[in-house]
Amino acid sequence: MKQLGRLHPITIAVREMADIFGRMGFGVVQGPELETEWYNFDALNIPGDHPSRDMWDTFWIHTKEGEERKVLRTHTSPVQIRWLEKHGAPTRIIVPGKVFRNEATDATHEAQFYQLEGLVVDTAVTLAHLKGTLDRFCREYFGNDAKIRLRPSFFPFTEPSVEVDVWFPVEQKWLEVMGAGMVHPKVLRNADIDATKYQGFAFGLGVERFIMIKYGIPDVRLFHSGDIRLNYAFDEKPL
């Protein structure tokens, strides 16, 4: 008897996350994986001479002389700019999708992985709204016993910026799970948003990392190994 197919655990996780954020009023949007240098870096307050570009080892695409340089996107953040340019504010979206880093692979690093970006832009948005949103999300995804804390950090596209940790009472430890912050006014202006009227917050998480933490998977390379047994280790969820 033939076995029925199963959804990949990344697909299951993205649907579950989208369902959680959907209950908080977020829409789901997509953007191109082949991205221009402007949208991937410059529009996000990462100019050519900015030291923060060293954070990402990028897959640059060969282009003809005179053409705008292109990359395989290093994060899903470029969709922030594309969406705001077309739809303006207020807005509340998440952006799940593949991203690419030119780096060696090991148990915790892959050249291709899934990221989920979140963006809220409105009047009177504060860091408290960001914390409340992420606290609810983490409790719904990891369980009611999970709680979060914010630590100061730096990202060029947010100010202030924070790292988000989740407390797991069974293991009795904090685990870093994502970066977040208030959208930098320059990023809003680059998307033709009035930064004197609107504020926003953004966050980005690695989908595989969330699955690894929740289900105790030891090696990120399993997700793209093509081993069908990984799919059958997860029950499909009626989302």
C-alpha cells in the first residue's frame, strides 16, 4: 500500500505562524527572491560603505555593466519597502520566505533557510506594542509557560533594536529567538512614508530555528536533506 504524502515541517510551521499572526490582524505577503541592491541594502539604511554589510555574506548575481546589481536576498526585509511603496500606511503584515547566505553549513547554519519578517506601521506605535505582539506569538507557538525578554542590540534598519529571548521553564534557560525593533525613520522615508506621522516596528525570525527549539531537532541541515522520514515525523495540522 502506498503511503500518503506529508507536508514538509517548514510548511507546517509557516502555516501555524501565519495563523497565529492572522488572529492578530496580520496579512501575509510575498516578495522576490532575486532582489536589487537598493531594496536588499540601501533602502534599509545599509549603504555601500556601511560596516553593517559585513553581517551578511551575500550571493551576488552577475549583471551587465550599467545594470543595477542584484543579489539573492539575504533577508525578507526588502518586502517592507516594496509593500509600503505600493500600499502605504497603516499596515500590518508578515513575510515568510526563503533567504540566502553565502556561508559554510553546519548544524546551525545553512546557505538557504526560511525567515519570517513582521512589520507594523501606524500612528502611535510603541515598543510596548512590539513586546505585546511577540509575547502573544511566542506563548501561542511554544506554549503558555513561555515568556520573553528584550535585550538591547543593533540593526541598521531599526532604532532602538532588540534581541528577543524566550524563557523555557522545563529547561530552565533563556534562548535567543529573533531580532526586532522600531523601524528606523530613514527606512520609512525611503518607502515614501511620513516619518513624522507614522512609526512602526519590525521583527525577523528563522523558521527552522523555531522548529528546532520546539521539537528538539539537532541539525538544521535535516530540513533540506531530502530525507522523507523527516516529513513523516510530523503530524499535519488542520490550519
